[in-house]
Amino acid sequence: MKTQLIISALLMTLVTTVNGAAWAQTPTSSNVPANDQETEKINNIKQLLAITGAANISQQILTQLLVGMKSQYPQVPQKAWDAFQSEFKPEDVLNQLIPIYSKYYTDEEIKQIIAFYQTPVGKKTIMVLPQLTQESITIGQGYGIEAASRALQKLQAEGYIRSQ
């Protein structure tokens, strides 16, 4: 069970890292805008994140992960899951991602991405992204569990860990 909890935590980390294209961020105290151009860029990044529904997507990912974790750990009381979920604030995640967008995109590129998301195919992309993400998470979870199981079997066979 401990292994499954670790795997679930790693999957959550992976999802939040890999799904960066659907998430946004705001400056942290060390990333205060230096000028009006930087402020405009940050505002455009926030607009991009709002258009893509990044906060909703991160909440959906958390919900999906919790459903899987609850089924794996039925002995954990609902109160514990509620406490875990109350600590997750999508806006905090989004605020931590702004510097990443700023690092890889110019303000002009951010504006072009926003323009894309305002086109019919861009709007469709936004609409199907949650389903794509959900199905990708399911595949990733299954693969992660299978890979971890194979790795544990190898470690057991080599005598590094005891069979459970």
C-alpha cells in the first residue's frame, strides 16, 4: 500500500508538471514585474490561463486522482481526503506557473496563442482538453502502476526487498 501511495503522489506530480500547457501562473514575491511591459506580459499570461480554463482543469485532475486514490485506500476516512483537497488551491498552482510561461514565450507569442484560442479550432481544443487530460491520466496511472509492479518484482527477485 505504501508503494501505491508513493506512485499516486508521483503521478500527481507528473500530471501537474506535464500539464503545464493548460495551467498558468502569477508572479511570486521574487517575480515582481519590473516595468509596464512585464506587467502587460503577466496580464496576458493570466488571460491565456483564464481562456484555457487552467484552474478548472487542475481541479478536474485533482478530483480524478482522488477518486482513484480513494478506491485504492478505502480505509482512509473521508475527513482525511477532505483535508487533502482543502489544501489544494488551483490559483496557487497557477500563480507559480507564470514565470515558466514568461520564460518560454515572448509577450507577442502569448498574444498569438490567445488569438489561436479565440478561433474555432482553438475553442475546440479548449473544450476537449479536459477529456484528453482525463484519458491521459487514466493511461498514465495504469502504466505507472504496471511499471512500478514490474520494478518491484525485479527488486524482489534480486533480494533487495521482501515479498509482501
